[in-house]
Amino acid sequence: MRVRAMRTIENACRRMGFVRVAGVDEVGRGCLAGPVMAGAVVLNPDRAIAGLRDSKMLSAQARDRLFDVIQSEASAWSVAEVEPVEIDEVNIHQASLQAMRKAVLALDPLPDLVLVDAFRIPDLWMAQRRVIHGDRRCSSIAAASIMAKVTRDRCMQRLHETDPRYGFDRHKGYATADHLEAVARFGYSPVHRRSFRPPSLFDVLEVADIGLRTDNALHSDESLE
């Protein structure tokens, strides 16, 4: 069942005196390639947006539709990214926090409370609240996940058009079987993260290496005959 995100948490925060309540979420944390992106959204309490859910629970068509609605109906929104080279320098967790912080600080006007999916963002001077499973429970965090997801998917589509070898248009940089096969065949591209290699990638590369060494040995044996 697709659970609809609610405004319960935002409404409770407004009753406590907070006026501009922002939801924040990131996407692309577990990818092999492409940036990690974060969205931040301050929803207008007088303009409810129907159908807000965690972006992972929506079809691409539904995300695109809601992206346009959030753009026009939200009080403020922003999306920020951290590129692969920066991810490799600081690690993916710190890069995700950086992206979320940049997204919050890009809001105009700035919020007076930030609701964050699962984490606390360092170096923010406004109040914040960590919400476990926030992208499923909280409408502003769900909206932020949609803005970040659609923006990142479009980014990966552009990267595919630049270099179609890896199939970024299909898997968006995640470690699918065809992506791992492409990496084993072509190596890493400039938009791949060197610091994040899941065990399955090592398996693929090891198999490819064994195959290459076996093939070379066969050729070597043939040359001795």
C-alpha cells in the first residue's frame, strides 16, 4: 500500500510558533555514479498538494507531475548537489549532509525550522528536528524527496546523452547488473565515484580479470605450440 505523507508534523510545529517549516531529503546516496542531491521545500499551509508520497513510491510520471505542482504551489523550494569528486574527498555521508545544508541555505526566505529525514544537519543555525522515515510520514520531506529525485534523474539523463555506454538513463547510476557489467567492460567514467564500490562490483571486476588472465594464458599456450 502506498502511504500518503501527512501534514501532521508541520501543523504541530506551526502550533508551537514556527512559521516557515522546511522539509529536507537527499537522493543518490547509494549510487556508483552521478551527484548526490538534496531537496528542501517549504509548503504553503493554505495550499495542500494531493498525492505527496516518498518519491520511491511514485511512478516517474507521477513524480514529474508533482514536481511541477510543488514548483508552483510551495512557498519556497531548492535543490543542491555534491559532485562525485567531492563525494570521494569527504565520503558519501558527509557529502549528503553538505547537499542538505546547501539546499536549506538556498531557500528564500530561510526557514525557521527544518525537518530532516533521519539525520541532523551540522552547522545550521535554525532549529531542526530529525524525523525517522520522514519521507513517508511528512509531506514537506516527501515533497523535498520528489524535487531532488526528479532533478537528479534529469541530470542522469543528460549524462547518458553525453556518454551512453553505461545506461544512466535506465538505472540512474545505481548498481544494477547491467551497470556493473558496463563498468567491468569500460572501466569508470569521470562521473563515477571512486570511493564507493559495493562487493558485487568487486565480484564483477574479479570475474572479468580472471577471464582476461585465462584468455591471455590460452593465447600464450597457443604461441608455444
